[in-house]
Amino acid sequence: MTNRKSGPETLFCKTTLITGAAGGIGKELAKIFAREGYDLILVDRTREELEQVRDILQGFNLNMRIFILEQDLTEHDAAGKVYEFTRTRSLQVSVLVNCAGFGTYGFVNEIDNSKELEMLQLHVMTLYRLNRLYLKEMLDHDDGRIINVSSISAFQPNPYFATYGASKSFILQFSRALNYELKEKKKNVRVLTVCPTAVKDTGFKLTAGMEYTRAFSSWMAVSAKDVARDTYKAMLAGKDVVIPGRGFGLLRSLVCRLPTSWLMRISCSQLKEVHR
Ligand SMILES: NC(=O)c1ccc[n+]([C@@H]2O[C@H](COP(=O)([O-])OP(=O)(O)OC[C@H]3O[C@@H](n4cnc5c(N)ncnc54)[C@H](OP(=O)(O)O)[C@@H]3O)[C@@H](O)[C@H]2O)c1
């Protein structure tokens, strides 16, 4: 990767665009990129929350440029609007982080249908479109990184988390295949897929109505800071997939040898409510 400063980890044009940057993992990632000297484009759907994050980050470095964009990413052509925002300001995005997301939990037939359609729009259509738009730009400069936030749920079917898990499988399979193509074509653009286990200190579990499920009190639950730290390290190392948390990658490579029916049962037990 071309350097602006010395050091293998510095990108030529250090601008990171993060979706879902107003809270949780996205906000922790924004802090890391800010400390590492990147300019930032923060996208989320609430302006006040974005402004709060911007004020915190600006304290790290007064010279850093921070742009905020209030955008509901479930809207039709939301990705096009994000791209237009960066294009009209001549901002070259060197790292694209697709972190915005939410979950729907329960028996499929009882979940609000429109909520699940919005989730699919966000996790599949908007993410895909953002990948395509910025991939082209990155390939034109033969430089760039894309970080797509998937989930540990992406690896197997997940009863009571069926649509969410399936949407995250799309992210995992699409990102890994694209990264393979980029490597084979010897391009200097890479795609990293992030597959966190339950993250205990973000807004996710409340939004999904999962605060009483076993997963969030399990020993495998991690913090948003852990996820952001391991994601950044994995990006620098040029990894394909990261499961944040010490040893979880190794554990996953052992567990994935089990039959799918077993994995599905394990997932289902983790998604059970333990108390209310
Ligand atoms: N927490 C977990 O256990 C966990 C585990 C594995 C993977 N993940 C993934 O990690 C990512 C980040 O989640 P998190 O845990 O950090 O949850 P979070 O704290 O709820 O953060 C998600 C952010 O995305 C934003 N967002 C949601 N829908 C949006 C939309 N339509 N348009 C624009 N922004 C939108 C949210 O804004 P609002 O606050 O306005 O909704 C929020 O700021 C998600 O993709 C999630 O699927 C989470």
C-alpha cells in the first residue's frame, strides 16, 4: 500500500468512511482511526449523536477533518447519496467500514415483516452498493481497504435469529469471495470480514430485544473496544476474516468441523432467554 508517511501501516490517502459510526462498534472504530491520524466521514441516522461523536474525536486531533452525514441507510439509493456526499467534496475514501446494522429476534412469523425488509435492505443492498461504488474508486487508485461487519451468526443457520444470520452470511460469503478475486488479480485492495460474537456493551441487544438471551452473558461475549482493536489489527495484517476475542478464531476453526445440525442447536441454545 502506498504511504503518505513512513511506516507500513499508513495509507496514502488516509480517509475512513464508517457507517453506524454514532454508536457501539462503529464509534470505537472511529476512535481508533482518529488516533491513527485518519480523516473521517461518519455516517449514521441521527445528527445529534453524530455531532457528539465528532466533538469527542475532534479532541484527539484538532487538525483532523471530520465530516458527518445523517443518512438512513435503509432508504432507497442511500448508498448513492453517501457516494455523492464524498464525490462532491472530492473526498477519496481509503478505508470503507460497513458497520451499520441491527438485529431482529424471535419466531420469523411473529417478527414485524417491514423491520426485516429494512434490515435486509441495510445488510444486503446498501452494503453491496457501497462496496461496488467504493471498490471501483479504490481499484482506479489501486489502493484501499473495505471492512464489512458480519457476525458469528454468519457461519450457520440460527433459529430465532434466522433472517439476521442469513443476511450476515451474505456479507461473509460476498466479502470473502471478493477478497479472493482481488488477491488473485494482484490488486492492492483488500476486504476484511469481521465476525464478532455477542458484543455486550452496544445498543444492539436492546434494539433487537435480546437483552435476556444467554449469548450476552456468556464467557464468549466481548466489548466493542475489543472488536474495534482486533479489527484494526486484522486490517493491518491483511487478514481475510477476523473473529474478535482472544483465541476465538482458533475455537471457531475447531467448532466448524461439527455437523451443521449441531452448530444450529448450539446457536439456538445461545439465543435462548435465560431470565427476565
Ligand atoms: N452487538 C453484537 O452483539 C453484534 C455481534 C455481531 C455483529 N454485530 C454487528 O455489528 C454492527 C454494529 O452493531 P453494534 O453492536 O455496534 O450496535 P449499535 O450500538 O446499535 O450500533 C449500530 C449503529 O448503526 C446505526 N444504524 C442502524 N440502522 C441504521 C440505518 N438504517 N441507517 C444508518 N445507521 C443505522 C445505529 O443507529 P441507531 O442507534 O439510530 O439505531 C447505530 O449507531 C452491526 O452490523 C451488527 O449487526 C453486532
